Amino acid sequence: MESQRGDNPVEFSFGRPFFFCGLYKTWGDLLSCAIITLAAHPDTAKFHEKSFPMIAPADAGFVEQWLGGGEGTDAFEPHLHPHTALGGARLMVRPLKRAMGTEYIGVPVRV
């Protein structure tokens, strides 16, 4: 779910499960986590102008490499750009009545 300054909330979906890429680090007993965000995609900027999450492709090899750690990051570069398709499914945007609600209003839009 995203919104601009709390206005016009929407739900982003590919119609199936997907996951964001993130990083974590431990600092003694403290665990710090972050979702990697990219610049907004031109087709989603009207819904959220500042960011788009890095979405992992539906590829077991990618997931294994991502979770495996290491120093080499070149394989991830193509995923550092926002995409509105995942495994052939187009991103769908559904307007919500409230930012923290599940009541949809309007018509879903594929971007």
C-alpha cells in the first residue's frame, strides 16, 4: 500500500506473492533492517513520486545469490531499476478508501 502524503492510497499487486529486496546488519544486540528503494517508475510516480521497492525476480537462483552474501554485486545491477512486470505479470494498482483499510474504490489499473 502506498499514498502521497496520506492522500489517494493505493495497493500495488502483481496478483501473486512477491518479495522486496532488503539489507540487514547486526550492531551487537541490535538488528537493523532496510528495504531497498529505487527511484519511482514513470508509470507509478503519480501514485508515489519518491520511491519504488527493489523487487526480487521470481528466480530461485537470484534468491540464493541474494541471500548468500558476498562481495560481488554486478549480477544485481539490472534489478536496481524499477520494473512494472514480474514473471510476465503486470503491476496492478487498486485505489483504497483509506490508507490502512482494505476497502477498494474505483477500478483497478494495470501499469
